[in-house]
Amino acid sequence: MGLLSIGMGAASMGLFPSDTKLKKNIERVDTSNDGHPIYEFNYLGSRKRYRGVMAQDVVKTNPMAVHIQNGLLYVDYSKLDVDMELVS
């Protein structure tokens, strides 16, 4: 099972894989009202483009929203003022 498959399984538990190790083509596009940097990115091995946060940023300001699973960082978006979105 690949890293992305492991990560997407966690999404069913309300956690989204947000570790920079799982992403490429990362571009900062905005800042949330609470000050979280917002990025657009592709997951490794995917052509789809997403918008969301990087767990490495969130853990500094809201560590209760970040979880570690299989050595990777996941974000609970329900604890943030940012949504995980499919861009294209």
C-alpha cells in the first residue's frame, strides 16, 4: 500500500494527510482568518490539485488539530477555519 493510500484511509476518520512528505508542486495562495497559510498542491502520484494546509504549519499554532499516524502528519480540518478542497 502506498503512502497516499494509507493517508486517504485516514480521511474516513475525519483526518486528511497533510504532511509535506506526501505533496509536490506546493504553492502558497492565501491565509485564513485565523492566520493559517493556505496552499495549492498535488499529492505524490496524483494529477489532481488540492487546496488546504500543511501539517507542519498547523502543528506550530494548533497542535491539537494534528495527529501522527504511520510516521506522517494528518490534520483534523474540523478544528480549523480552512476546508480541504479539490481544485482541479
